[in-house]
Amino acid sequence: MTLAPSSFELIGRAPERTVTLGGRHLATVPVSSPPAVSDLDGGKRSGNLADFRDLVRLTQHFDVMHVTGPCVEPQDVPVQFRHLQSNLAYLTLTDKAPYLYARGRGQVRDSFEMFRIGYGLDEEAFLSTPCCYTVINSNSPRQLDIPMCMGLIDFAAAGQVAVITPFTLAGAMAPVTLAGALTLQHAEAILTNREVGVNLVLLVLFPTLLSFGIMSYFQPRVDPTRAALIYLTEPVFAAGYAWLLAGKRLTPREIFGAGLILAANLLVEILAARSKRETVPVCQNDAAI
């Protein structure tokens, strides 16, 4: 957590649309995901693609809106294609940073590719350029389901922005009063973000991407026997980190087992080094004879 920046930039397709998030900066967004839309001419009606596109145009027009958002659900488009039409509207009707739903790995992957092309980035540049965002609403009390977790994993792996907020409705899963609902929302934001959401993101970046990247690079360059012995130390390091970072206590039996593993590795290294010193190279002429 100490390595996370206090603020960062969400990049717009036009330089003047780039928004700073975090710290004391404020970013305003339009409403997200209402099922219906209403106006004086047409009255209330179910969300549709035409109204979605009109609301994207309004978001682009008003400078007070810093990024885009799904202002209405385009229910006339089948769910499996809805993200494609929504992304097309973002890419053709606005130059502000787009929003996408984390509704499945396939849809997220499609959206990332569309935005990467729209921003004119190669794959490597996209991973280091936060240019789209999603919102993960944890269900009260402090629950993340599988699609939410997959969304966090996908966005973390792609270097894109995931906003984690608790979904607390006054009178439903929160007290009916404004003060009570806000108190519960802030409490769940602190606990859920630190204990679940943020930890999941960090788990993707460091113990997964970083560690497996290092392993994939060095494993082909290490002797197979030595590599196998190195793998034996994984539970030892896991126990050590659990003791150092989480305050877990090791039983005497566990400490003894860790010692045996380390002693076995040390013994093999000593024997291997001694074997190399005692080996006498055979001359090529002698071998021929």
C-alpha cells in the first residue's frame, strides 16, 4: 500500500481531457446504469441505444463532466453485443476517458482491444497508460462475487483503473437516514478496499505477474536439479512471510520441517560442488584410445 501513488492521471483521447484522480482532486461523472430514461418529449421509457448515444453527446458537451459513464442501459441491444455498441459510441462521440463494465473476461478483453486501437497504442503502451475505468460495487455487507473479482484481476493485469466502492442503499442494506447510510458506506469502503479489493489487485500484480515473470525468465537458465531444489523452499518462504508480515506463529514441528528442507538444499549444494572438484576431465586423445 505504501508504494501506491496518492494520485494518478486517467488519460483522455484528447490531452485536455486527461483527469487527475486521487489526492485532493475532484472528478465528476454522469449517472451510471439507470434502466430507464425520461424527457419532456418522449416521457419515461426503457433505456435504448439511441438515448445512450445522445447522453454520451451531452457528456461530451458539458465540461463539468470529466469522464464518460453508462448514463442509461441500452436494453435494445443483446447483452453479448451491448459492450461493442457502447464502446463504439465512446470512441466516436467523445474524447473523454471511457467507462466499461467488468461483466466477463471476454467482454473486458474486447473492450480493452477497442480502446487500445482507439487510443492508437500498442499492447505494451496500453499496459502503462490508464485510459479507461470500471466501478466494482461490493455488495453489503462487504462481499465481492466472482465477476467482481475477475474484473479486478483483469483491470489490474492490464494496468487500467478499477474504482472499488460499496453498494449501500438507504433503507435496503443500509439505515434509512442519510447519516446512517453514509456511515456504513465509509466503513465498508475502508474495510472492503483494504482487506479484499486492494489486496486482490496487489495479489495480481506482485505475487502473480511479477513472481511468475521472474520464474519464467530464470528457470530455463538453471540446472534442472537445482531448480527442483529451489522449488522445495517455497513453503519455507511462505511460512517466513506469514510470520514476518501476518504475525503467524510457527509450531516447533513446522520449524523443524523448514530446517530439514533448508539443510537438504545445503547438503546437495555441498555435494555437487565437491563432485565438480573431484571430477578429472578426460583428455580427448585418451578418450579416442
